[in-house]
Amino acid sequence: MSEAIDENNQETLNMGAQTSYSILALISFLGLASTLETSSVPKENPAKKMIQVGLVHNMNSTHGKVVMSCISMALFDFYDVHTHYHTRLSLHIRDPEDDVVDAALAVLDLMENEEVHAILGPEWSSQTEFVINLGVKAQVPIISFSATSPSLSPRQRRYFVRTAYDDSSQVGALAAVVQAYGWREITLVYEDTDYGNGLVPYLVDAFQEVDARISYRSVIPAFPEDIDIVKELNKLLMTQTRVFLVHMTALIGSRFFVLASEAGMMSEEIAWIVTDGLSSLLDPVSSKALDSMQGVLGVRPHVPRSESRTEFGERWKKIYAERNPHEEIADLSLFGLWAYDTVTALAFTGEMAWEHAKSRYLKPNTSRNNLNFSSIGISEMGPKLLEKILSIKFQGLSGEFHLPNGELQPIAFEIFNVAGQREEIIGYWTSARGLSPELNPSTKAVYTATANDLKPPVWPGGTRKPPKGWVVPMLGKKLRIGVPVKDGFREFFKIEWDPHTGVPSYSGFSHDMFLAVLDALPFAIPHQYIPYVNESRQIAGTYDDMLYQIKLQRFDAVVGDTTIVANRSSYIDFTLPYSESGVAMVVAIKDDERRNMWIFLKPLSWTLWVTSGLAFILTGYFVWLLEHRTNEEFRGLRSQQIGLIIWFSFSTLVFAHREKIANNLTRLVLIVWVFVVLILTQSYTANLASLLTVQRFAPKFVDVQELIRNRHYVGYQEGSCVREFLVRQFNFDQSRLIPYGSPEEYHEALSKGSENGGVSAIFDELPYIKLFLARYCNKYKMAFPLRSPLVSYISRAILNVTQDKAKMDAIEGKYFGSQSSCQDQDAAIFSDNLSLNVYSFGGLFIITSLVSLSSVLIYVVSFFYSHWPSSSAVRAVDRSLWSKFLETTDYFFREHGLCGCLERNRPMKVPASQFPRREASPNHDVELIARTPE
């Protein structure tokens, strides 16, 4: 603080707070104070410097008596301890009762006639609103310990000081309580005063942050008769919300709860929350009113307990009882503690300001004429008092007294529950940690607001179960719910009339879902079903016509197998869908291909068959090419060698080849090829096994455009929106659309087919398709889903039901039966094209091809290198590079049993060293005659 109290003063203050005083001496002081209410200077101590201070407050109310007794005790306690101070506060009291104009005149009188340098009060925020302007003009601090309206801001009014808490500081705690119990709508009940109206915008903002809102506002007149309150209570009974937040002073609030109790509104279905104005420790409430508030929750500022406060409370009760012997002893209110601390602070600042400012008024040279406020003087000490009181800091009866931003700041709020004649604390709220059962829990480091963060309260009616917060109005009507009559698909909604009484009974999937949703709602809905039928008990129109009755206000709602589409959502609101939405096509299933005698060819596509055959032949040829020259097993007649090529490659399928391999390059080719053969045979075996063992359901049609091009007949459910969907979205010819009304008719039409008076496909919404397939899943297949445009509003109750898997399975199983067999069908292979293709093994064929070609290339290059003729072995005329290449190539072909590429019988001289298998002298050449093999 910029200017703190010196340690000696603080010590003497604490000593004074703990000193035991004589009751008789205090009574004498109070009596003396009452005789000095209009006197500026006490007669008994003329040597002290008197600082004139005004008090504007209603002295006849219980609240006023509590405050006045606390102020008198504060003056006595302070100067009894600080006898050495040179100053004394001289208190001038004015009682304007509750009138705004009288309060302004009282302040004006104190400024002009008593020349006060500070004003304590007024009591009400409405009175303070005007008085602040007078304080600014006269530079006199207006110090209020009871004007708590947020509309009065010390930041905006320089000479206004609030030694109390701003009402808006409690809205966070109120919102946390609402959030903890999951309430989403609140009815606000408040008095039509500045005190009541000032908090409303802050409550609205706070509730929005926790996803709640104020659904209704009940305004009580500032000076209500009992009949006015009863009328508002009757209005509350007609609303659905059953969470009532009451923001009133004790004067009106006490009467309000008594009348509410008499009206039977303190029942277990209603939750009552009160702001700090109705706590008995904040504003005295009569015991009769407290009896009427059983189960009420409330918030109030937390006041730390201390020995000085306990001792003060005991003295105060004795003094108050003796001064008011004929009245019920009220509880010491927080306003009384604030008044005590305010006077103490002002006494300190008066001593400090007296040293720096004169205790006088600067009067203008004008005379006052009626309401001419220009004649008000200016206090020389007022600005100094304002400066000192804003910087002072000490430990008072209500806690730490410090005024940042010109007002007290709360450290925490208590959440209390009225039980009997006591207010039990069930938890605390702080802006940093939210709700908690203890004030400073060591284990809590984050903000939370749940019911588990509070001790279980006792609710109205004596129950421990929190109210849901919603009911149907006690004076409301039953909800009129239209329901459809169906000839087919009655599993969704079924109406049966009793043959004797004519009373309808209801059942079905939609009906049970509606009852489950009602059970999940936080309020009850009395309702009655109204069948949408004509005189013959047939449906009176289409589903569009039935839904349009809501717009015509003949129905309040419709329950049934209705579909959410864009055009309907333009005139009614839909809840969240409780079943899968969309449109699907159902077609007949082709015959089982396991009856096909050529099914062994199905595992591989024809392109893969051809590619595999070529790969086998080429691999056999490459092996022969690499082995023929050096391996006797790969020699023989040409026909034998061709057969060997084919036999060797295909024998690798079962690894039955017996020929020995002599070339390492051949071994490399076979290693890769055997791996390819292994993968290919295993894949073929697996696919063939699947074809022979797994039941397949291939649809006859999978393309909608094929149905349109070939002008097939298709079916739809009579009266549904699917017909318009097919015409607008897919441009189906309307003459090709046939309506049906039941699953049995679907089955009969699909069995006949389009060419025999039936249909090739059925289009319907997914719930009906699921029901149809549950009966005929072995004969028909859903080809594809088509998502319809959906428009819906969030429905938490439907989400709760649909997310409860056990409940949904029970409801669906009751009407749709077990679908395990159809789930087996779904697990079966659906596609009609299951053969493996070349692309599936493309990588393997590329690898084996590269290895085979690389091995052959290496072999050829090696042969040419080792058999390349030397220059001395070739005739001079044939020493060109091309000639050598041709000669070596011709030799390569002849060595491998291929046709020579040179001319027949062309002589060729080759060094004897090139032919190790023939005997020849190393110094002589051998002349060979190149011949074409016979």
C-alpha cells in the first residue's frame, strides 16, 4: 500500500479488538452518541480536532439498527484504544428512510449546514446514484458499505468508495452451481429496483459461459403487496423451468418465500437459489421466512473466522438485545461488519488527513436559492480523506480491508444450504479453482464445477436427489401428438383398436423409442396420441400432409417413421434422427457360382492365365539356353529339347523337375522363378478354396444408370418421399415406378422380375430396407446407400438413448428380430469380379523377367568374350570387327543347335586353342567348314 498504518497503530487496533469492555460504559457511550446526532462537536472533549462526517441511513429498519449499533461500537472501540489521537469523528445522522429525494436533500443539508468532509451511505443503490454527483461537486467522498449494485462503479465515479463487495462478483459462483447440476434453463426472480436490475446483464453473460440461459424473468415490484407476489408465483407455475434464482433484499425476499411456501412451491421438483442478499448472515431474515426456505441453495461472501470477530459478536448481541428489548434478536449481518470496518478506516484516515489539510469548506460568493446547487462549498479535507482511505490496508472484522479500484475484493464465496434453522456450508467457490468442498483443497489445481465438488445438500421436500429442473407446467395442456396408420411395415408404428371399446393401443419401434426418449428427458411431458386417420380408420393423407398439420397447429408434434428432408424442415423442426438415414436400392441375388463346372478357372483372370503360361515357357527356354551347351541332359533331338523346355518349366509347379543344373546363372533364374511359382500357386489355391467354401451374393444390378437405360421397372414404398427422390435426383421415368406397401409385396415383385410383371429393384429408406432384409436376406442384397439431404436440430435426449447400445439393441430386436444370419451374408463376398489379375502379380513377373534376361545377357557376353577369334586366326580379308562378330555369332548359334547366320559351307579358320574338345597342334590352324545342321 502507498500509505499503510504504522505498526504501533495496527498493534493498538488489534489490542482494542480483543479488549473486554464494560457493557454499562458502552451503553453510556451509545446514549451519548444518540444525543450528539445533530451536534458537530462533542461537549466533553473540546480539545480534540473534530472531523465532521455524515451518516445517511434508515434507522428504523432492522438492518439500520444493526448498522447503527456496529458504527457506535466502532467509534467507541477505536478511540478507547487510540486516546492519543488528535482527531475525533463527529457523526451527524440523517434518516431519509427509503426515499431517493429525501436522501439527496439529507446529503445536501449535511454539506451546507454541517460542512461534512465524508458521507457514510446512503443505504440503497438508487439513493447513492444521485448522491454521488453531489459528492463530486463538493469533493466529499461518498463511502457506502451497502450500495452493492454493479451499475455504480468507483472506477467511473471518482468520489464514490464502496467498502463492500460488488454484486456482480457472485455471478461466477451462481453459474458454477447451475453448471454443477446440469441445469440449462433458469427463471430469474428479482425486484424492480436498481439493486435487482443491476445484476441481470451480468447473470446473463455468466450463464451463457456455462451453456445455460435465463428462460423467463419474473419482476417483483419495488413495493409489492402480497397479491402482486402471488400473481408472479402463479406465472412461475405455468412455466416449464423449475430452477428459480431469487435476487432480492431480505425485506421483499422474506415475504416472497413465505408466500411461495404457502403456494406449495417448496416441493422436491423445484430448485431454489438465492443471491447474497437473502442470506441470514448478509441481511437479517426472520425465522418464519427461514422456515419457508428449507432446501434452498445460496451463495454469500466468505468471511474468515477470527477471535476478534467472535468476541465482537458476543458483545454486539448483548448490546443489541438491551437496546431493542421488544424485538427478535437479529443475526449480525455482513453489512454491519463492513460498517464497523468502514468507520475504523475513516477514523485512521481522518488522523492522517488532518496533518495535511484544513477542516473547512470553501464557500462560493453566491447564496442558495431553492435547488440551486451552485452554492455548495468545496471541502478542503475531502480529497485528502479520499486519497488516504484508498491506500489504507488493515485486518478488520470482515477480513482484510483494502480497496483496490475503490472497492473491496472477495476472496471466496460460500455455497450454503438452508436446513432447519441453519445454513449449512456445502462448499466454496473461487475464481481459480471453481467449486470444492473445502476452501483451499491441496489436491485441486484446476477449475471444476461438478456436483461431486459439493457436499450433498437437502433439497426442497427433504430429498437428496437433485431436481431435474424441468416439468410440464402445472396448469398446462397435454401435448397433441399425431401418429400414422400403416398397412405395411407396422413394426415401426402399429395402432390397434379394441373391437368393443374402440380405444386404440399403440406399439412399434418408433413408439418405444419415443417412450425411451421421454424417460431420458429432464422433465415429464403429458401427451396424447391422435391417429392421423379418416372415418374408415385409414391414413388421411401422405406423410407430408400429416407433418403439415403441425404448421396448422392441429398437432403439437408427430411421432412415427418420418423422414427428415429439406422441404419439410422449412415449416417444422425435427429432432436428431434416431435411426440411420438415407435411401438404398435392393436387388435380387444371382445364382450361386459354386454350381459352375468351370469354377476352377475363376481364381485367375484370363489375362493372368495367358501371362503365367508365357512366363512358364520363357523361363523353360532361358533355362535350356543356359544349360544346353554344357549340360548333356539338355541335349538331344530338337523335338526332345522342345518337350524338355515345356516339361521343365511346368514341372516347377509341383517342384518335380529332376534335371541336374550345372550353370550358376541357371540356379539364379530358378531361385527367383520357384519363389514366383510358390506365390502364384498359393494364391490360386486360396482363391479357389474361397470360391468353393464361402457363399457369395452377387447382385443382378449394381448400376442405377443401367436400370434407367434399359427402362427397368423399379418399386418404392407407397406414400413415402422416395418417389420424388427418384424422379428429381435420378430422372426415372414416372411410368416405370411402381408403389408397394409391405415387405411381402417387395418380395413378390422382386421374385418376378421386371420382365414378368415385377420390378428389378426396390428403392426405399434404410430402416425399411433393414427390416426387409432381416426377413429375406438370403435372396436379396442392398446394392448401395444414397444419402438424403438432412436437416435436424440437436436432441440430447435422443442421443442419450441411441448411445445406450443395450437399450437400442433391445428395442430393435423386439421389432426387427435377430439379424445374425444377415450379418453372415454381409460378411460374404459381394463383388462379382473376384478373379486375381495380372496387376496383382505384376511385381513378381517384372522381377523374374529382369533376373532371367540379365542371366542370359551375362552368359552371351561371357561366350563372346571367350570365343572371340584372334586376328591371326582369321584371314586377312576377314579381319574386320564385323566379320569377327558374325563368325562368333554363327558359332554361338551352331553351338546351341540353332541355324547359323553365315552362308552355308563357308570356310572359317579358327585357332585350335578355341576348340579344346578337338585334338590339334597348337602351331597349326584347323580349317572348318561351317555347315548348317541337318
